[in-house]
Amino acid sequence: NAGVTQTPKFRVLKTGQSMTLLCAQDMNHEYMYWYRQDPGMGLRLIHYSVGEGTTAKGEVPDGYNVSRLKKQNFLLGLESAAPSQTSVYFCASRLAGAYEQYFGPGTRLTVT
Amino acid sequence: GDSVTQMEGPVTLSEEAFLTINCTYTATGYPSLFWYVQYPGEGLQLLLKATKADDKGSNKGFEATYRKETTSFHLEKGSVQVSDSAVYFCALSEDGATNKLIFGTGTLLAVQP
């Protein structure tokens, strides 16, 4: 039981490049979330999903897109990376009816 | 909108000292309250939770009481260890099905031997 895994762990992009971050969970959780963590700002919600095939915007969605084609996977895309998207990205999942969110180990992204 | 305010760090303590990390919240509904911990290089882990007023959450010697009258959820531990060194996040979950978490800015705790 791997829990929540994220790929890749580190990435450096140039401004304007695109990439996709993959989150996978093997706990059969309905809910999945993408957060970004910046110094002095805690974690902020980017997008979330309440089930396969559904997505919704969080607090800071601009510049990101997401997809949830399979229940176990939640993808975060950056179409045209900007230096302001330099951050640590965390994925989390939650079982419907439960309170606890389970977090992945994070992806550190640097945009130059 | 809903928000969480927690004390700024870093907090530096000697081993076996008493720990308090203050957390207050603003919410329109009846949120659930959480403390998450992030050890170096890792993701966040749930430390404890409280889902209604006057509930006390506890785990690994840490505890926090949901105080509706003061809108607070302060984290305490009677005797800290070096292994408790981490960043601690206070968070609330909005009332509703999605249970989105709203986090405070985090407090770095450094415990010295």
C-alpha cells in the first residue's frame, strides 16, 4: 500500500515550457486535491476533484489545469510555466465521509 | 472568507520544555479543526483533529481543544523531544461535502538537545 505518490520529485522548467505532475493513490479515495506551498503562505488549494471525471477550482487556479480520468490519478498541468509558479506542489486524497486528507511527498518545481 | 492565523516561528525550545503554538480562526459556519505536521523533506501528516466545540484532539502527547468562544485551537505538549522538530500547520475544514482545507502559514519548531 503506497498511499499517495507524486511524480516527479523535482523539476526545473524554463519560462513558457509545459509539464504535467502526476498524483496517484491506491486507497480508493473519492476526493483528491492539489495544493501549492510557498514560504510564509502555508498551503493553498489549486484544484480539487470529488470523483472520477470531475474537477473544480480552488483558491489559486489560474495558470493550471487538471484532469481526473481515472479514480486513482489526478493530473496537474502547467501549459506555459511562469516564475511565479516556482513552488512545492502537494497532492492529497480523502475518503468520502472521513476528515483526514493523506498527502503525497511533494514535487519541487523551479521555473527560471 | 474563512481563515486561519497561527503564531509565527521559528519556535526554539530545549528538550523537555513545554510547547504552545497558538492558532485562531475565522469561519462563518461550524468548521472542523486540525493540526498537521510536516517533517523535513516529507508531506503533511494529520496530527490531531476536533470536529465540534469543546472537543479535545490528542495524539503522540500533543493536544488541542476546540474553543468556540475564543475561536482558538492552540497546540500544546508537556515535554517536547528533538524528534518533534518539524513545521506545524493549523487548518480548518469548511462545513460541507468537499471538506477543503484552509491552512495557516505554519510554525517551525526546533527542539535542541
